[in-house]
Amino acid sequence: MTGDFQENDPFPAAEFDSWAGEYDQDAAGETFPFTGYRDLLAEVVRQTGARPGLKVLDLGAGTGNLTQLLAAAGCEVWGTDFSSEMLARAREKLPGARLFLHDLRDPFPPELQQRFDCIVSAYVFHHFELPEKAALAERLVRESMAPGGCLVIGDISFLTAADRDTQRQTQGEYWDEEPYWIAEDALPALEARGLTVQYRQVSNCAGVYRIRLNEEADQ
């Protein structure tokens, strides 16, 4: 992570380093914010069209759960995370994997300055406000995507603000206030940047966005 993000960063890498040892157990609990966790990862893999030889970049790979599923499907996988402890656990699951310590808000290192058939991310983008989500999605699609490729984001997401508010009330003290995805707001924000978006709600707090370049609008 560069100095641009270290000062006053609401999500410092150190917090994720300390979480790494319990992350898989927490995710497996299938309670908020991980309700539908397994189904969400499976849906991300499905929407990539995972197959042998597909070049996939996993942004915010964490402990490697999504990366592992993609590798098992025969994909050629690269992965990043800004937590060294998370990556250490990913490397235990995937010895020899191409995993890089990197904050996705920074420019890519030379090893990742290439075009991928698909870029994926799970439980990462909800940390960013919508304008930053949309800007980052556009940059990834335009600069790092092979022709015909797609960006698939699985994350904490709600169809409407009303759905989010219902979950806020339901979760009570377990609710963390973060800029979660709201599909009714996110779709037009992404489309305004020349992107084509498909959305699928997976659970009451998780959904998958499949994002591609709108080639007609870009001409």
C-alpha cells in the first residue's frame, strides 16, 4: 500500500492481518455479513465461465477461497491482497500460486500489467463509496481486460436502499455501517461510465455484478 492510503485509512491492512486466522471460520458461519458466502463464491465462478486455460485475476483474494475454486476449475489464476497475513494463508492452500501483495487502489505491479479474460473480486468493493467503486470498475475493464472479457464482483449488496435498511434493523448491534452496494444506485452509475451490467441477488445481503465494456456506447 502506498502512502496515499496509509494516513486515516478506514480499512488498514493491519486489521485484516489480525483477522486472517479467523477469517475462514467467520465466513463459514453464514451469518451477516457472510450470509450466502458459499453460494456467492459459486456464482462468481459460474459467471466467469471458468474453464481450463482461462486467465483470471482475483483482486482481494484474502485467504484464497475464491482463488482455490477457480484454480480447481483449471483457470490460470493470479491473485492480490493488501494483507500479508491473508496471503500467507492463501499460499498454504495454493502452494506456488501467483499471489502478490498489492492494494487494488494502486497501479498494478509489472507482473499484473497484462490483459485478463476475467477479473474477479469477492467481499472487497463494499469498502469504497459508489463513485470509487464505479471508477475502479471502469479502469479495470478498460485497462486490464482482454477483448470480450468481464469483471465479476461478488459482495455485500442489496437490491434497494429499503432492503439495506431492513437488514440494518434486523442485525441491530451486529450491523457495521459501510458503503455497501445498492443495485438500484450502482447499475446506473456503472452504465454512465460506458459499462454493461448484469446483477443477481444471491442472499438477503449478497449479490453478484457482471460488468463488461459497452462496446456500442464506446464507439
